[in-house]
Amino acid sequence: MKASVNHLFHKYLLNSCSEEEIKLLLEHFKTEDEAGHLKALIIAELRQQEIPINAIDVAGRLEGIYQKVNVHIQSKKGITKLQNNRKWIYTSIAASITIILSFSLYFYNNSDKQQQPRLVVNNDIAPGKKSATLTLANGKQIVLSAQSSGQLAREAGVSISKTAEGELLYKVVASDNVKPGQMNVLSTSRGETYAISLPDGSKIWLNAASSIRFPASFAALKQRKVMLTGEAYFEIAKDKLHPFIVQTDKQQTEVLGTHFNINSYKEEMTTKTTLLEGSLRVTSLAADKTHGKILKPGEASILTADNGIKVVPADARETMAWKNGFFRFTAQPIDKVMQQISRWYDIEVSYVGKMPEEQFNGAIARNKNISEVLSMLSYAKAVKFKIEGRRVTVMK
């Protein structure tokens, strides 16, 4: 039995399994013992390829994946769940294999060493950093990466400081002096990310090439309203008397207290709102689409110009990947993959020839140089890359 499993596994590594063979392979990994066998096979494959396991931390990543899967397998209650819902274990093991294989060195076999390189690097590009520019109501701009921790400014009864962890912190220190209507803007360029704590205790994390416009203080305001471009994750302090409003160019989101993510980059032509905790009302700003949708945890809304707002199941891991320091792709075409990469590495992307139809799955840490990221993508053998200056050319 193990010999046939080994054969199927190696066919999977070579991306040559039929759909029936993949189903058969997954059948073998639905128990604790066989899941351990899968792990042993993967590590053995690494050693056979003479890849330094410790150097690329594969063993650590394997442990993390299988601890999560085996928690369910080892539990008696979990075994019942698995028997009653085999789809869960198929999804879990398939996701584990995909994450490990899609962006790892398994696709790099010995025959590849004699082929043309799939990545040409004339220069490397470092990953983005924690930085942003704060624009005060008086027009003064503060580049936060250039500032030491401590107080940065004080205006209209509000103290603005930078913490030792590199977070922007707003505090009302003299409510009598707060002037309504004074707006501040926190903006990140391509290749930057930053977090801010607002005076009401709400926290916002900005992704690259994004900005948030907000009052210096919410005192004396009936609503806590901010304006967003790009992408941000929100953890909003509860205040039933003062609803929190997030407005983009196409959508308004109303919340009393919750955790959610909004992606509203103009080049993506959609606004996606993902709810992790609490409840949200999402409303289109289009004149003929004023109806709203209520989101529950685990749901996401997608707003398009043609179809209005559609509510779908959320993929929280993919949505939260950027905040947790990863790129995560689920059945994404190469142009969508490169959109994320271009914003984080501040690069221009050009395409030569017809783009592949293959879709990409997996996760890659965002703290790597771009050569490492593109090298991982190239192992799928669907694309090649060339880095010249701050331009990356994608080829089939």
C-alpha cells in the first residue's frame, strides 16, 4: 500500500496526477498515521533533493501545518467530525499540500538544473517597510520612519506620538481645546505599511499605497467617520451612541464595534469588505444602488459597478495575510498575484507574450527580497521573470 502511495505522491510532485489519482491520494491521508507518513515523504523528498531543511525552515512550517490538522485527528470528537464530514479532511490536507508544494522547492527537480533559468536577476529589491506620512490639519507633513519614538505633535487638544513599536498614537489631552473639523491624513506609499490608534481607542492598519483621512478628535461629533483609499484592517472600539463610518469612493460601511478589512484599490475595480467579528452594514454610494447589505462574521461583500453588492463566504486567511506578513493566493491568475507584489515592492510590471492560464495557490512571507518571491512563483513552471532596476518582466 505504501508503495502505491509513494508513487501517487511523486506523481503529485510532478504535477501529473489525474483528478481520480488526487482523490485516491487524499484518501490515504485521512488518519493520523497516514498524515505522519505524508510528512515523512515530504521531508524525505527534501533530503533527496539535497535541500538544507533548516536553512529554509521547511521543517518548522511542516510542524505548524500538521499540528493544526492533527489536533482534529487526535481528538475523539474530531475523528467523529472527520468521519461525518470527509470534505473537511480533504480540504485540510489538500490545502496543506498546496501551501507546502506550490511555493517551495518541490517543483525544482534535478532536470531543471540543465534548463534555462526561470528567473533572471540583474539586481534585487528589498521588501517594503513600516512607514507612512502623516499630514496634519495645518498642512505639516511628518515622515514617520524618520522619527524617533515619543511625542510628534500637539494640536487642538490632541497629542500625537509614535510608540516604540512604530505605531501612531492619538490621545485627547485637553477636550476643551478640541476644534471640530480638523482633519489629519495618514498615507502609505507603495512599499509601506503602518498602524494607528485613534483617540476613541480604535486601531487601523494600512496596507501599501493606501490612506486614511480622519478627524484629529471625535469629541463633539455624532459620527466617527473616516475616508479610506486602498486597503486597511480595522478594530473598532464599541460606542453605540457614535457609529463608526468608513467611506471609500464607492461605498459606505457603518459599524458599532467590530473587526473587518476593506480592500478598495481603484485599479482592482471592486470594493471587498470582509467581516471577522461583529456586524456591518455595507451600502453602495451609487445613486441607483442605495440599498445596503448586512454582513455577519465569516462573510464578505463584493461591490462592483455592474452588479452592486454581492455577499459571499469570506476567506479570512487570505484577507488577513497582508496584515500578518504574508502574500496568500487562492486560485489567483498571475496578473492578480503581481498586483500585490508590485504594491509591496514598488515595482513596475510588464508582460511579454500570452499570459498563462494557470492559477496560483499558496503563501509567501512578505519579508523576503523580491528575487526569493519570484523564484518561488517560478517553480510552478508556468511563468518566468526578469528583474531590471525596478521593473519586472513576466514571460511564459
